Amino acid sequence: MFERTELLIGKENQEKLKHSSVMVVGLGGVGAYAAENICRAGVGNMTIIDGDKVSSSNINRQLIAMNSTIDKSKALLMKDRLLDINPNLNLTVIDEYIRDDKMIDIIKNFEGDWIVDAIDTFSPKLYLIIHSIHFGKKIVSSMGSGGKIDPSLIQITDISQTYNCPLASMIRKHLHKNAIYEGVVAVFSPEKVPENAMIEDISTNKRTTVGTISYMPAMFGLMISSVVIRELIGKESYKKVKDTKYYANKKV
């Protein structure tokens, strides 16, 4: 089943993927696509985490969201999908929101290679990033894909090099308070979010709801999967810029 992948990356690298372990936290518009493509590449050990259920508002952009899956667990739906792709996958499923001590325990005890942050709410996202760095885990994090429409602007870089992304700006600010300035791979877009794409939403744990298009969260997820897969086989996944002068006037 992986013969086409092996033809491209070689048998030795395919074996590396088979023996690698990746955790994906958040299985919405970004995370589900990341998880599926990590699985399809042949990563042999995965942990997937999400406590949410599919809603009708997910259908425009989320891989597992269909009318037939409304009110079903995203984690359990993803479990069935991944094992249908690779029945030999060693898969751990956590069907709950993780936070506080539970999150610390999971991160601390994770002996895998990469953590994927596809959480779409600020506090648990920040918490995951901080504790991943604290425990020396490699992490790639999705910044905001909402309100964006141009996939050609998506970039992969260190969190310190992000700019014109409000979510990335907030993440950087809080990381700095914890003496963290780099070491998080970020997928982001500097595309400006139009004001008419945002509405206030006090009914959720988010301050605003942002409009989304079908392909952008998927593109972010695919970029994340490319980071994980390329890094696992020893390929550089982004240019590690040392001179930050170019970004100095762009950051917001």
C-alpha cells in the first residue's frame, strides 16, 4: 500500500515513517487533514485527540463532517477512517478535551517524534505549545486559517518569523512571557482578514466567529503534514531564517 511513497522517498525512509510516532491534537478543519495525510504517508504510530462532536457548521470545511456524521465524535470518526486506511496503524484515541494536568501528563509521557497543534481555541492552544517546549517535544502549530482565501500566501516558518497574523501575534506575546522566543514550527498566512468576515459570538468559548472557505483549513493541514513527514525523513521543511531584519517592520 505504500509502494508509491517508497518509490519517491526510498525504502529506508519508509521504514523511518513506519517506526515514527505522531500526536495530533484537534481534529477539525486543519487537524483531520493533517492526521489523514500523516497516516497515508505510512507513519506507523499515532495519537489523535479531540473531545468535540461534528456540527452542521463544520460541513463546509471539515474532512469528517457530513450530514450523516452530525453529533458524532470527531475522534471516533477519525479512528475509523485512519484504521480503514491502514489497519496496521498503532493508534491511540483520546475522545476528550485535554487541559490542565491532563494535558501536562499526556505531553510529558508522549515518547513520539512530533506533536501537531490543530487546536482552534486560544488558551488550550497556548498551553499545549508551552508545555511541549517545556518537555522538549517537537511541535508544529497551525495559526489562523479563518478569513483567508489565497492559498499561495501560506508559509511555513518558525513562530518568531510570523507576521500579519493576529493569532500568531498573540501566541508570540504569551510565549515571550514564558521566555519562549522560537522553536515552534508555524504554518500561517499573512493575508489580511476582512472585517466583514468576522462576527461576535458570545455563545462559544471564542470571542468571534470567522468565515471560512472549504480549502484553506485543508491546505493548512496538508502543509503541517508535509512538515512532519519531511522532518521525519531528514528533509528540511522550511528555511530557518536567522536574520530577522526583514520581518521587523512586518510583525503585528
